[in-house]
Amino acid sequence: MFASVFAIGKLREEVRCRVWLRIGHSQWYSHALCGYKMWMRTLRIIAVILAASLWVSPEASAQREQPSEHFPPNPQVDWRHVRLDLRIGDMNKAVLEGKATYTFAAAGQRVESIRLDAGSLEVIAVREGGTEGKPLEWSHEKGVLQIRLREPIGPSEPAEAAAPMSLVIEYRVTDPRHGMTFSSAIPSVDGQPAVAAEVHTQGEPQMNHNWFPVHDFPNIRLATEVVMDVPRGVSVSANGRLIEHKTAENREIWHWLQEIPHVPYLVSVVAGNFQRTELPAPVSGVPMAVWTRPAHAGMASATYANTDRMMGCFGRVFGRAYPWDRYDQLVVRNFGAGGMENTSATTMNSGALLDATALLEGDMDGLISHELCHQWTGDWMTCRSWEHIWLNEGWATYGTALWMEERDGVDGYYDSVLGSFGVAADDSGAGRGTPVVMPQAMCSRVYGSAGETFRRAANPYPKGASILHMLRRLLGDEVFFRGVRLYTARHGGKLVETDDFRACLEEVSGRSLEEFFAQWCFRPGCPLVKVAASYDAGLRILSLSVEQKSRGDAISPMKFGLPILVRTALGERTLLIGVTGAITERQFELDGPPTMIVVDPMLDVLKVLEVTHAPALLIEQMKNGPTSSSRRQAARALRATDSQEVRDALAVVVRDPTMRWQMRVEALEALAVFGSPEGRATTRALFDELVAPTCGISAADAAQVCHPQLRAKLADAVAVAPLTEALPRLESVLTGDAGYAPRIAAVAGIARLGSVDFPEQRATIVASALTLEGIAKMLTVSTPNERVRAAALEAIGALNLAQFQERVLALAALGHGDRLRPTAVATLVKLSASPADSAARAIIVTRLVELLDDSESRTRDAAGEALADLKATEGLTRLDTIAASHPDSEFRDRAAKWSKRIRPQEPPAPPPAPKV
């Protein structure tokens, strides 16, 4: 699953663009619109938010479990096949009638009864399979369906020879709160096209038991079959290949079969009014299509154009062609994650489509490659239990790096790996995220709920990808990829653990890797490394000092070899320093003074790095470092020195059109740190040179002059006082730039300048016709991920522009994007926070109370939060009713908390009088 991802937990200060998943919106989202660099920098936040919203099991959400050791549950029998006969009578009514027919056999133990996870399903009947199947005794309590077999089945040796048997469970699902999402039809609203009803499922980590009874843990694999009866005009996707599609009167029957066994959480059903756009597949020959609502079909081909090339890339990496019958990607409404790698049929969030303007600024290849790589690592080979989730998510994240290497060359690869290395800040304790009370290793069976394994400080998405890169560097390309191919050949179609992967690498390399895996996988923390260098010209001696600090269970410091490339006028050499303690000092004789000293140029060691080199050395590294990551790290290190020499060097990189835009933005970010008058003057001059000529021309023409992401960063950088310098420049972008990212950055900058901390500036901005014109224009720009209008809404709230209240109320209405509406609700809070206009506040609060009963969960939650923030006592009656009787236990709990926040808190009782 993407997060989100990842998990990917951060939104660094440089990520001004919005990440439209369920993180306040998971995802995590648009790599596409933020561009590849921004995508890599948001990987970790994805996992954090997704896990906090979607990945936490319903049981764990209702009653937070304390961290403890978790072990895979007993599979009981040899599960072989399940057929799901499903019927939805009305797509606008959240009712599903189901019949699950299981085929299984005795395994290695005597079994008298079978336990299945069944959530809040209404179980109607349980019987033996066959035409004359007899009823079986069963009970359904606390989410567990216990079925007593008529005759005990005993151990079978071998298990493969055991005679198959079957049982049938008839059940009904009504208004499910997890696992299956019903999205009702929406009429045309505010110029938006009408949207048909949809249904989709989401199983990871353990949520599919909310729509069919199942052993809901990834330590079994079974074949699956879905026969779904839906109203006429509704298309249905499930795993595998389509066996039959027939129409009878006003109904349609779709029959899908996934013959190769897979784990339960990957079982998927999507139903709705979709238009299929077939993708050409000259490389793989695999049938592939993108399913979208009809109004968005025109964006499918361009957004997903690289899917076939990616499939060829991963086939070569794993030494195994794509293993499933087809590959479809389905864009659905109200999806909580960024994407989900259901076998042969990936589910994508509604923002995973880009129009022509957005494609000039970035792409969706990060998300698309992540989910596609999962079809091998996660689907074809699946972690047996959640402590090994990095074998799924770390590999999928690394798959993106491998795709970027294929598409963009070595610079694209190292940009991707550098993004993953950002996990070290949180894993080492140096990050600014939520402190970890009980840090756990990436591979640890200690957790409260399964979702926690996706969002640790040792995040399995970027840390897993970083470990794979380190192994590649340690073993070399030929040996590493030979080990990967052996791993795939030996464990394809099976369940895997970390030791399975390690053993394959050891077999092909002839090396023991237990210490490596123990340190990086099974121990928390990453080192903080500080490197100091000094050169004695008389002795021609280079002295290097490496200091490391570690966090976690660090009984001893971490052990690693730290490469340092040293270049002189006569050549270069790589020095390898073995680091085993807190401080390591080494001396090396050189043939002359160093012109460049690059610490770990190929990213051999996951770490937080600090260097204290002279600016001249860092400038040379920024210009001529051996990898894109080393050049970008040099630019970051130069942030510590605000001098004319450094400013000039950074400005040269920003201006250089031959450099990747990621490098140019890195240099600009360093410049933007400088608060001196000279630093700000340099930034303004770059804006005037690079951005001003792009205003008033088409987005395509502007992209040829200056990349939209660089224009966005320049707009962000000039959003500093004095207002007379900043506002005209920002307004020129807001009203004249045809791109999305630059306008988003400009309006965010204007909102910062007009914050409540600067009342005089605020008064000038809110009276500016150009600012108001630009914001009004942005509110008309509708895209699938709605990030343009969302940015405008945030500015309206920050500047308290009450004249937009009616428009904001309209955007909060059902019919607008499911990721946009919560932003509109949050804006309403800011517009009603001032007591000056009680009538306006009353209108807003009334609307918020109505939204508590909205059909979209994000908007419901946003309305509850808004009422609590406003201390709106008008909402107490409805909140108390929800808290007492709503069918969703989690929503009941949240309503009770919102109600408590609204009610005046009684002052604490005074302490008892001291005894005389």
C-alpha cells in the first residue's frame, strides 16, 4: 500500500504543496503535482497518516491495545479456495448479501472446529458444502465466527494428499464501517458532473473480515473466486481473470477467478460506472487498463503511460515475468490510501489522475511504480506476519528507485534513495516528529495493532528501501540482483520472512549477513554521524574524525564502513573508515591539498550526516560531486554559511538549465535559508530573472523557460518581508502564471505574509484587488486531486476573507471532491472564529451540524472537529445522539470526545484544607 505510504512521518518545511490522501489528509497526495523530489520527501508521512486512519484495525481503533508481542494465529486447516457469491440490490443502499463457500483440507493437526474473523457480519446460516449440505453448529461473538465440524478432521501426511471438504456461510453486510466502502450517487452540483454510486473494498492490514468471513491474517494463501450480481450498468472488478459477464433483465453478473493463491487482505471488489481505458503493452504483453469515472477517462492514458515499461523493468529485476493474468488500475472515490496493490487489480485514490498542466509539473510514476512492484513483492511473495512488512513495502519503495534509474538514469536513482534516507532523522531521534516513547525495530513483533508496523520511526517504507540500497552497495550489482532473482525463484507464490531473503543473499555471495540484518532490521535506530576534516599542508596529512551517536537499544555503537572520496589536483581516491565506536580518528597521506572531500558519496550507510568542511570544498562538491545525492547534500551543508562566495555559487546552480530541477531547487532552498539582506536580494533577483518572464504565457511555454517546481520554490522564497518587495511578485504569479504549483506557492506565501502576526501587512493584503482576483480564479480550477482549490481555501481561512463564505459553503457540499470538502470545512472554522459577525457564524455552525450526518466519512469527521474547535454548543444535541447510538463505534467515540471539548470544563476542586 502506498502511503499515503510512507508510510512514507514527515512533511518537511520545503513541502509547500499539499499531499492529498486521507492525511488531512495519506499520502500522501500527489507526487504527480508536487514533482518527483517532493514525492520522495513526503514518503514517510504517508505511512504515518494512512496507518493512523485506514490501516489501524477497527478493533484496535475502538480499544487501543498496549504494545505486546504478536504472533501469527493458527491457520487450523489447509485453506485452498473461497468462492464469494455477492449481491448488491441497490448501489445507493449499503447492503451486501453474501455466500462464502470454502474448500479446505486437513493439515497437520486434529481440528474439531474452525475459527474465522467475521466482524459485525450478520451470519444467517452455516452448512456443509455440496447439494445436500447439512447445517453446522456455529456461534458468532465478539467478531469471531466459530464453526463446529460434524466430524473432527485429523492430521494428514502429506497435507497435499488430504481429501478436500467444504463449508458454506450465508451472511449479510449492512452499512459496513471498515473494509468495504459504499459511495452513494451524487447529482450534478455547482457545475460538477453527476457521479454514479461506487463500492470498493480495502483489506490491508486486517479489514476484509468486515465484508466476508475469513482467516484475516497473511499467513495463509488461497485461490479466490468472486461472482457478483449488481444492477444493470454497473461494472465489477475483482482479482484474476474474467470468467463470465452476463446480463439478465435489469441485473448484471460478473464472474472473476484468481487461480493462483494469494493472502486474504489482497482480495478486492470494485463496482461502479467506470470507463475502461486500455493501455498498450508492447513490452510485457499483459492485458492492462485504467478504470475511471467517464468524466476523467481522458487523463488515464497519459497519467499511466509508463506502466508497461515499469512491468518490463521489474520483470528483469526479479527474473520473473509479471505473474498474474492481467493488470488493471482502478481509480475510486473515498479511498483512504494512496493506492493498494490488490492482486492483478490495484485500487487508486481519486486524485491519481493528471491533466496536461499537472503533467508539466510532475507525474504519478512514484505511486504507480510502488503499487506495480508490489505485484511481485507483496503479492507474489507476501510477508508471513506484520513484523516483516518491509519485505512488501520496503521493496515496493525501492522499486520506485529502480524505476527512476531505468527512466532517468543514475541521477534519478540517487535522488530517490536520498529521499528514502530521510527516514534516518526520525529513526535516530534527530527528527522533529512525534517522540517515540518505546522505539521499536523495523522488524519487531511488538505492537499494539497491525497498523503500527507501517508507521514506526524505523519506517518500513523508506528504511526498507535504504537497506536494500545498502545491500546492493555492499554486495555489488551482479551478486545482489542474482540473490534477488534466487529469492524470487525460491519463494515465488509463497509466504516469506526476513531470514528467507537474507539466506538467498548469503547463498549467492558466500558472505554471512546476520550481523548486517541484526543491526539494520532487528535493532532500532540509525547513527548520527559528524565528520570533521583538517589538512596539514606541510606534512601533506589529511586528518579525519568521525563521531557517531546512536539511539535505541544501543548497548554498543553501530558498526559500519564509511567511504570518503578525496580528490586532489592529481586524482582521487576513496578512503574507507571502519567505524565501531563513538569516535574514530584516522590520518591519510595525500599527494596534495584536497579540492573535494565527499563523505559517503554513494550512500553506503543510512545515517544523519553533518560535515564541517570549508565552503570551498562544499562548493566544489556541489558542482562536481560523483552522484546527484552528493551534490545535493553539499548544497544542504552550504546552508550554514551565508557569504558572497556561497550565495554566488548557489545562484549559478539555480540558473543552470542543464541541471535537473531537483538540484536547482536544492540550491534555491539553501539560498532561501539566508535571512541577510544580501541573501534575500539574491533570491529576488533570481525570481525576476526566472519567474517574471513566465507570467502571461501558456503553462507549456512557461515550463520551457523555467520548471514549474522551481518557479514554485522561487515564489515561496520571496514570500518574506518587506511586503512592498514580496506582494507584487507573488501577485504576478497568482494572477499570471498558468501553472498549478507556482500559484499554490504564491497564495500560500501571501497567506503567510498576511498572518495575524503582521496586522498592518494583513490589512494591505486583504484589501488588494489582485490577491482577491487570484484567489477567486483558483477556486474555479477543478482537478481530480483538487489541490489548487484546496490551496485557495487555506488562504481564505488564513486571511479570514469573509466575502468568500458563500463559496466555501458551496465547496463543502456533497458533490465536490472527497478530499476537498474537509478543507472547506476547516476553512469555515476560521471564517467563523471571529465573533464580529454572529449571523455568519450561525449559518456556518448550522451547516456543520448538518454535515455530521454526511455520507462521506472525511467530511463528517471534519465537521465534528470544527464544532469542537468552535466550542459550538449548538452541536451538542446531535453529537450526544451520535455518541449514544451511532452504529460506528469509532464515530461514537469521536463524537463523545468532541462533545466533551465543547462543554465548559468544571474547574478542578480546590485542594483540601490542611489539617491543623
